Amino acid sequence: MEGKEEITMDNIETCIMQGMIDRDPLNNLLQKMNTEYCPKLLGEGSWPEGVKKEFANNLHRFMCNLTEACHKRVGRTQLYIPNEDLHDVEAAAKEKD
């Protein structure tokens, strides 16, 4: 099958994501989302532009709510700031989304 590879002991670490959840699953989710899932999902370049924009908008909304919920429990206010590529300032200024 295209895009599928056999999992072996040599490639298992690159084929499978794994981890543990400790006593605070909400904070674990926030950490995993920020460090692993968001960069991978938002960096996906093969999706159609409309799908990518819709997905990114919903993902950012979810991350905003998750960030707020995690920090609110300990009496802090923390704003979610999306990690966007803003190297081309002119293109970013023209992008209304």
C-alpha cells in the first residue's frame, strides 16, 4: 500500500507515537498538543488549502480553550498564541485569517 510501511524494530520509533499520561491528563494533553501534534498537523503541506485553513482555525480554537482551561485551574491567565510562520510579513499582513 502506498504510504504504508512495515513496522520493524528498526523503524518502530518513527512509525508509532507513544507516551504516558500522568496524574494531570489535561496538562499532558496541552503539552503533547504544543510539542508534537500541532507542529506536525499545522506543517502538513499536502492538504487542499480550504481543508488546511478550516482545520487550522478549529485547531487554534481548541488550543485556546485547552490553554485557558489548564491555567484557569491554578488561578493563572495564559493566552494562547498560535505558532505561525511570519517570515514573510507582507504575505501575513494580506492574509485575513
